[in-house]
Amino acid sequence: MAKGKANRNDKKKADSPQSSTDAQSQDEADNASEEGSVSLRLQQHVLNIFRDACAEPLGSDLEPVIQKVKQHLYNRDFAEAFGSDPHLWAYAARWSPSRALAYLQIFQDIAPFITDGERTTPAPTSEMSLMSLRDPDDRPRINNALPPPYTNGAGPSDAEAKRAILVEKKSGAMIDKPPGYDEDATVPGYEHPPSYGAHVDIPQPAAEEVKPGLRIACLGGGAGAELVASAAWLRLHSSRIHEDTESKAEEHTIDSDSLDVCCVDVANWASVVLRLDEAIKKPPTISKYASTAAKAANISLLPSESMTSKSIQQDLLDANLDCIRPLFQTSDLITMMFTLNELYSTSVSKTQRLLFELTVAASPGTLFLVVDSPGSYSTVTLNGTEKKYPMQWLLDHTLLEASRNTRILPRGKHWQKVLSDDSRWFRLPKGLQYPIELENMRYQIHLYRRLGVGEDPTTPGPSLRAAR
């Protein structure tokens, strides 16, 4: 198991650097690591993708640029940190590879929820076209118990919703409040004055036909770690692509052999995403002296037709709703990797509104994955007094409590929290090769599933492997 000292200078990134080591034998590389079910060979393939895609920056004097990016991140000057191509490529070469390996393990950990969940999106166009803020009898749908037609079920009445809240309070199942929490205070972004409620429209169907396959929206995921990790996860699980089994302990397979990944970020990562996409779809570079067998075994991570990707430059806190809603609406998995706390630190109210838009647009069965640094806190001003709230509590309050009583959605719970862990480690296995140092990663993880109207949020989902 890898060991390393904490590097506190990396503001956004987790901490334990580990030097790349010499290659092990092919037999050792084919065996899964002790940490989990992802083989060493597949992890090395992930690193090779970054090595090839970032060959130019890795071949230059990268350290001074990395130090500049580190300093900008430490100062929370993201405009400078991600404001030039050299900085973007330095970040992608330095931090994205180890993150991609950690995200691959995370995707593997949540695989039961992805593969076993019943996804009801996208809704048929005939139903989507009926979405409006009024019911078929032209009565306002806001603040009543009638569910939108795409929910295929009767929503709970106000009386039922109130009874459920009372039962929760009596059973002690309500979310824990941080010390000093004011029950009567309103978290910014969830006041819902008429002007705010009026601007939220029920999502309309996407203009283009939704392609089959697993659809992932990576919010704040422009640097490519989520893209490469999801491609490797598809390689691990796809029954059609899977020619030589990477994991002997594989138990879950996905129904589709294709992947559509959309990376949304405030910076312009388009060139990085494009280069990584190309590297995923072609064999890694190997020595011209490699054996015939090695050359024959050197194949791309995914065939070209198995994955599509795109990069959208968009400030999530000032997002174009016409662009973002269809993305939320048609995604099977929405991720925020080391992004949510940065959004909260910028504006709590705008972040709450973004999460509300996600709740409105996401269809039943959608998974929302949040990964961030452990112990993240955000400062919220309530009644003129500043208080610090754990990021996890703000997230739970927004999705599990505040969204229950909005005037846009039917009353009741809209998200089920299926996984939560305040602290986990991903440790790099020995034997991986990469031109520069890689890092272990410590993180908190929270996974939510969008509920349908009337769906019981206490219904147990697929069991997850115990946290390491």
C-alpha cells in the first residue's frame, strides 16, 4: 500500500504524494490490486492515456508552471489558475491522472447502484410535451398534490406530507442540525419569493433525440479525470467490449456498451477533453522494441463508436438554463467531483438554486454523486450573523429537506440518500508508472437517487461494498 506525506499546498486536491515505481512483471500487472477489483493493468492503461495526451507538457519543464497553478489555487484565484492553455495542460498532466484512478475506483464502488437501478429517463416525448405548471383541467400545478404527468403516479396530499414530517420528527429521522442551527432561519437560495418561483419552468424535452447508452454529466469536470475514469469503468463492465476480463470478480454488467460524457466547467477545457478522447480511442504508445505479443495486446481503452464526449464552458452559478436543464433531464449519472464546496464558497444562494434546478429537471432514477475534500465547511449569513455549516449538511438540507416544500414540485421527498461516507482514502498501488509524482486521495462521498412521486425513500437499494 502506498505511503506518502500530506501536501497541504494543494488547495483543491488531496494529499499524499507517491513516486511512480518500476514496472512489475506481466503476471503481477494482470492481478487485481489488494485495494479493490480494478486491475493494475487497467490502472496503468489509464495513466498511459494521460501520458500520451499530455506528452507535450510532460516533455517540457513543467514544474514551474505547476507551482504557479498551485499558488493560484491556494489563493482561490481560479481565473488565473485555469486562464491559459499552459496552466490547463499542467493541471491535466499533474492532478488528473491520479484523480482518474480514484474516480475509477469510486465508479466501481457505486456500480451496484448504476447497474441495478431502474432508470425511468428519458420520459417519452408525448409525456414530456405535457409538462407545464398547470394540470389538464387548467388548474395551477404549483403547491397542490397533483404530480406532473411524467411521474406516472399520484403525489402525496398535503395532509400526507405533513403526517410524514411528524413521523420523521418523532422517530428522530430528521437530518442532524449543526450546533447553533436556527430552525426558523432560511438558508439563502431557498426563500422562494414569487419572482424566484416564477422563473423555474418544468423542463422541456431535449431538441435532439437522446442516444442510447450511459449518459454522464460531469459538473466541474473539465480536466478530464471523470472522462477517462468513466471510459475505464465502461471497459471494466461492458459485456460486448470486454474481450479479456480485467476483473475476475466482476458481478455487475451494464445494459449498454456505449457512453456519452458531457464535461461542464467554467474554464475552456475543450482541447484537453478532445485530446483525452482521442487517446482513449487509440492504442497507447509502446516501444518499437516491444514483443509481437505485446503489440498484439496493445489495444485502445474503448472503440471509437463506444463513447462520445463534449466539453461545455459554462459558469454553473450563472448557467444558461436552456442548456443545463436538458443535460440534467437526460443524464443517468450527474457528478460533482471536488466542485460543490468551491461553489458554496463562491455563493451559497446560487449553489442552492443550482441544486434546486437539478432537482426540478432530473428524472426518477437519476444518480447524483458528490465527492469533495473531507471536513469542508461553508460560511452562511443567516439573520445578519455568519455561521459555518458543513458542506454535507448544506447538501442534505437542500436535497432532502428544503426541496420537499417548494411550490414547483409535488410535496414530498425528491431524493434518496443511498450512500454517504465522511472520509475515505484511495491509495495508489505499487507498480504504476508515470513521468511525474502521483498522489493518494482522501475524500468524502455522497450519492443520491432521484425519486419518483410517491416513491418510498426508505426502500433499500443495492448493497454497497463496505468502505475500506
